[in-house]
Amino acid sequence: MEAEEVIDVHQVSTRFGEHVVHAGLDLTVRRAEIFALVGGSGSGKSTLLRQMVFLQQPDSGAIRVLGVDLQQLGDNPALALRQRWGVMFQHGGLFGSLTVKENIGLPLREHSDLPDALIDDIAAAKLALTGLAPEVGALYPAELSGGMMKRASLARALALDPELLFLDEPTAGLDPDSAGGVDELVRTLRDLFGLTIVVVTHDLDFLWQLADRVAVLADGKVQGVGSMAELALMNHPGIRALFDGPRARAAQQAADRPPPPRQTPTDSEAASKPR
Ligand code: ADP
Ligand code: MG
């Protein structure tokens, strides 16, 4: 059985003046997969993401999300649809004048009549889910490190318990430890809540270890889509860029490393078991 398609991008074309960004681009995203968009700087990844969340319109083509054709969407259905996805933008997008907790609670304040105390509780739970300490809720965005900022934006994107999550470069600019933490978080969200996750990233470790499928954008189209192992067999220069060079090979080797041996019970645990 084919997995359910939750996003269908069909023949999308986008231009800014004379500059053609998408030229008849097709792709589909399936439910509960981690789907990565890669491509050179300026290849139209962020623009495509904004189109999928109805912030921008392509010049032609069609985008269906959760069974709804975005080109045919009225204002009220758009509002309802927006509550079914969460977005984390490239630069965080938190409001500087609000605390972290107020930022996380904002979508709930805008879209629900829930009492303030309950909104605070939900915001605290999302904060904890993303691995931030409770005290961080009282801080302002300017007081956060890069990794904390990404986690806080992720917590806000999760405020309304979305089915779909869109992440634009969630680990860009983070040190390897913080980036690894965000990677684990993304995996947990998919495994625990069955979220469908569309992520723009350059992070080779993420691509090898987390992405179910990767779409490579170049020259206005998707030049290839598949797992990294599948893409490795393809020849387009934009795809080869993912595999050639020392950093690419290191990420591939890290992914090929066999998992650590399964933990066996320690002697004391074994001894405490009744025989
Ligand atoms: P990516 O995220 O892949 O780096 P973007 O989607 O941000 O690329 O941008 C693709 C191209 O479109 C870039 O050349 C960018 O300068 C251009 N572009 C994006 N948004 C606009 C806009 N609002 N007006 C004019 N040009 C834009
Ligand atoms: Mg971008």
C-alpha cells in the first residue's frame, strides 16, 4: 500500500522579476516521514517552504497540503489549516518583546479561548519537551544562546499540537553538540507523535541519520529524491555535491558505523532476578 501523501507540489513555477526560482517543480511528502530539502544557496528551498505554509503563492502550479488545494483556499479555511502545522523559520522568529513562555503561548492565545493558567501549563510542557529548563521560560529571546533559541522556536511551533512541522535550517550555526540535540529532538517528535516533518538543511549528519527521503533542488526542479543511499547512485552534479569531499565522506562513514552493542543486564541486575 502506498503511504498517504500529505503534501503534493505539482508543476510549481516561481519567479522574482526575471529570476526564475522554480521551473515546474514536483514533489510529494508522505505522512510521518522526515523529508529533507537540500540545494545550493538561492535554489529556492525557503521560498518553497513558505509556499507550502501558504505565506507565498507560486506563479503557477498547484500545492495540496493535508488534502486542501492552497490555491483555492478562502480566509476561514486557511486559518483552520494553519493550526494544523507548525513552522520554525531560519532565524527563529520569536518576538523580542515577549518572554520565551509568552512566545510559546502566543499561538494558543490567538487561536483558542483557553484560560491563561492552562496556556501557561501547556507552554511549560512544550518547553520541557524541547529540553529547556523551566527557568528559560522567563527569559527574553536576546538572552538565549543559539541552541536555546532554536529549541524555543521549536516549542512555539509545537504549541498547537500540529500534524506537520516545517523547519528551515534548524541546526545552522549551532555547535555540533547543540545540533545533535536538535537532531534527537526531531527524531523523537516523529517517533513519539507521528509528526510529518519537512526540513531544509545542509547538515550531512542529519541527512544520513534522520532523513527518510531527501529531495535535491537545482535549476528550478527536484533533480533527485530518495534516501541518501539511493541518491548516492545518481549522477546529477547537484546530487554529487552531497557525496564528494571530505566532510561528505565523514558523514557517510559515521552513518555506516554499526550501532553500539545491545546492553546486556549487569551482574547485579541478573543476580536480583528470581531463578
Ligand atoms: P534558499 O532558501 O534555497 O537559499 P530562497 O528560497 O530564499 O533560497 O531564494 C531563492 C532565490 O529567490 C534567491 O535568489 C533569492 O534572492 C530570491 N528571492 C527570494 N525571495 C525573494 C523576494 N521576496 N523578492 C525577490 N527575490 C527573492
Ligand atoms: Mg533559505
